[in-house]
Amino acid sequence: QVQLVESGGGLVQPGGSLRLSCAASGVIFRLYDMAWYRQAPGKQRELVAAITSGGSTNYADSVKGRFTISRDNAKKTVYLQMNSLKPEDTATYYCNAAYYGMGYWGKGTLVTVSS
């Protein structure tokens, strides 16, 4: 059974930092492309950052230079380091694992950026 469990969300002031983690089980993690998406209230889910099985990364323009995605295949975990957070980064952040048309989602972790 595939499980993706996100953690690390919370309330942070503008300009602050958070690190999200997504622990995977039930998959051969090193084969999967991993990504973080987010969904703000009333908005569509959007891609934030992605990392391939080979380690290539890409980012949404809105987070370039502020967020960093990384993965630890030994720990079966993908991370999202978020710096210089802005109120518009407030959303539920979801982890996604994809492999040849198979895709899995976590339940999400809420990030609130507010003073």
C-alpha cells in the first residue's frame, strides 16, 4: 500500500522559513519523480517544485530563488525548504509521487504565512 505522509507545516511570519517533509512507503522511492503542489482556498492546485528520479529540479516562477526541493532516497523522503515566505504562499501543500503514469498523493500539510 502506497503512503505519502507530509509534515512540517505550520504558522510562520512573513520572511520566515519552513521545511516540509514527505515520507514515502510502499514504493521503490528511487524510481519515482517527486513533486510538491499547493492549493490555496478558492484556487486550483498548482505545481510548486519537482525533482526527477535522476535529481533534476524545476520550480514555479513564483518560488524560484526562495524554495528548494531535495530528496533522500535512503530515507524515502522528499523535502521542500521554503525561505523568505510570503502571505501568498499560504496554502495546503501536497506531496506527489509519479512513475510511468502511476501517481499518488499525500493528504497535505497546511502552511500559513501571517503576522
